[in-house]
Amino acid sequence: MINVKMASSALGIEALYPMVCLVRKFRILPPNQSALDAEVRNVQDMIGRRRESGISDGRNLFGEKRAHLNLLKNFYKNGFRRHNNLIDAANIVSLSSGVSIGLHDASSVSEDIVVELSSGGETIRPLFKEKSEKVPPGQLIYRSGDRLLAWIGAKDVDSDDFRILDTTESAMIVVLGNEASDEAVNRRACLRVLSLLRLSCPHAYGQIIPTIRDKISQSSCMD
């Protein structure tokens, strides 16, 4: 059983309450089989009543727009873009709750998830990109072993190495939180994604991964 561990470098970030849910026993389905049409209409109506000017206020811990605000901006420009039953569920919850949600294929995750600040020696290959990018020091990241799953900071990107594919059968839902959320809010967001996924995959199984806040040594993740 893997755990989520907060490295000593990240323990001082007060607005950080990592919540990770490991999901199994589901299939990735196209939008027309996702059973989410009503939920999509609901979030479209709710977001449509908000003023677009509100999307400029929220920033992450590093002064950059939080991922859900970029999602909201894209919604105002293009509407709710459908992908599949898991990604659509996460986007519905992110738009309605105001928290950023990461999704990662969990099939190759066998080591603890470590949340920490980067040392400057880490690299990540962003979603749908061929080349890796070097992560500057002092950026919020989380990894499994020496492989980064996400970089939150100057850029807010997930790793293509853990991209959700049509063949994905196990996934991680990750909510780190922000200054407007707490552990309970982040937990509800994870479980809400799971409940929406169950509309198309009733037997989907989710398990919250324990978070350990004991101080651990920060890995350099140097090449």
C-alpha cells in the first residue's frame, strides 16, 4: 500500500492539504456513454451565471492562476469540452467546487507519492509534449519515486508519463487544495469525482490514500 508523504520542504505551506484517491474497476468511456449529460448541463447553467471577471482573482501559492481558473477561462471561451467519463467528471467537480484536480494513470505507480518543493534538478514531460522541461528550484511538485506526476508553480502541468488513456483501468485523483479549501473540502472533491464516475461505471472502487506529514528527507531527483 502506498502513502502520500509531505516532504519537510512542503510542510510550511499552510494552504496545502493533499488528498489522493486511488480508483480501480472502471473503464474509460466516450462522452456519449458517460451518463454525465445532466451534470454537464447543471454546471453549464451554474457557471454561465457567474461573471467572467471573477476568473482573474485566484492564484496558486506561487502567484500563478490556479488550474481550475484556467479551466474556467477555457469554459467561457469554448464551452464545456467533453473528453471521457473520468476527465469530464473531474472537470465538473473542479468548475463547481473551485479546486484544481489532477488525474493520473496509476498503473505504473508503485512507490509513495511525495509532495515537496523542487530542488532544481527535476524534469517533467508535460501532457502531449515530446520534450521534457527542467523544473526551477522551489516549485511545488509531487512524484512517485524519481518520476514527477505534476509541477504546480510557474507552470501548472501534469506529466505525460501518467496521462489518462483509453486503456486506463486504474487512476489517481489528486486534490492539493488552496487557501479557500481544507482537508474536508478536498476529500469531498475526490469522492464527488468518484460518484460521478460511478454513473457510467457503477462498480468503480475508490480508496483514499493516507497522508503522512512526518518530516522526510527531500529527494534531489537529480539526473
